[in-house]
Amino acid sequence: MVKQENTLYRIAKVIAPIIVFLIVFGGLEWAIGHYDVPRWLISKPSDTVQVLFDKFGEIWPNVWVTIKEILIGYVIGISLGISMALLFTSNRFAEKAVSPYVVFLIVTPQIILVPLLMLWMGFGIEVKFTAVALSSFPITMISTMTGVKNVSAHRYELMKSLRATKLQTFFKVLIPSAIPNVFTGMRLATIFATTAAVGAELISGNIGIGPQISYYTEFMQVDIAFAYVYMMMLISVLFYTLIGFIENMILKRR
């Protein structure tokens, strides 16, 4: 009985989002046609999907540029965030000194730094992945620091009683206990990363998803603009889902 309920729950988890997707996009398709909304104002989902197929060869190079910016910046950002969190939480004074500035970086929209990054770094891809790294780094760092601080003192005492070395305590207690918080930060960082990449492109780029949305909207080719929007939505969902999948795989092996 329990196995049957678990199976039904898993099926429902897969089917429910699909049903919502069909309702939303089906409703949008019907409403645009029924109320005769101008094509230059909003595109039917079916028209946008058709554009994706017809112009995929033109769309994909710009999408790939944005993906590269996100991946490079994200890897740099989370690597810095995790390593600095582990470094600063080992020293209580350093943690107290740095924490306010990490929070400051989280609440400050990184897009406002893009003009300065352009001044310092030019107009290349470096500006975009630096903006992504700056967006990904603080949320990963603060989440990892929270995970490290929440490790039970009893676990440390147990390792001391077993005469474990600091390295053994680090790998056997600290890292496994902090992993859920680390991945929480990494999942949140995917949202910050995708937003930062497109925002930086809108200000400093002429290739990538952001500039193409701006260009085609300006010339009222909304169906093509929406095609890029759909691709950005797909990238964001897949990226977030991938990190969640990796998290589940690692947590199952703990």
C-alpha cells in the first residue's frame, strides 16, 4: 500500500507541472486569438514555437553565448563562495568582520556595477561572466557559512573523543553536515546567475539573449523576441533542475 502511494505521488509530481503548463499556455493561446490581440504586442505560444524551429540556426549561437557566460561566471562564483565560507568560518572574528559585506553584496543589484566593469574590462565576455560571478558568490557563501555554523557541537566532541585529526573532522563531519546548505546556496545562485547574465548583456553586449530580445522588441518582431524569452526560461529551469538533481544524487550517497 505504501509503495503504491509513493508511486502515485511520483507520477503526480511529474504530471502536475505538465497540466499547469498546458493550462497556462493553452489559455494564453486561446485568449490572444479570441480577443484578437495584435501580433506586434504579444505572440501566440504556437507562433513562438514555430519561430524557434524556423530560426533555430540563427537563435542558437546567441543562446550559446549566454550559456557560456552563465556557466563560467557561476563556476567561479560558487567556487569562491564555498572556499571563502569555509575559510572565514574557521575564524569567528573574520566571520563577524566579513558577514555584513557579504549581505551587502547580496542585496545590491549587481547590474549597477556593469558600467564600471565595462570601464575596467572592456566590452567582451569577461564583463558578463564577472557580473554572474559577483551575483553567484555572496548567496553561495552566506548559505555555506550558515551550514557550517549549524553543525552540531556534539559531533565535534565525538570526533575529539575518537582523536580524529582536523582534516578527518573536516571531511567526516563538517562537509557532510553543511552539504544541504551549500546546495541551497547553489540553487539560489542559478537564479541570480541567469538574471545577471541577461542584465549585463542588455547594458554591454550586442550578442547573446539579452540584446536580441531588446533588438527584436524595438522593431516589433515580438514572436522572435518571445522565442529568446522561451529559450531563457528553458535554460533557467534546466539549470536549476540540474543542480537539484546533483544534490539528490549526492545526498542519497551520504
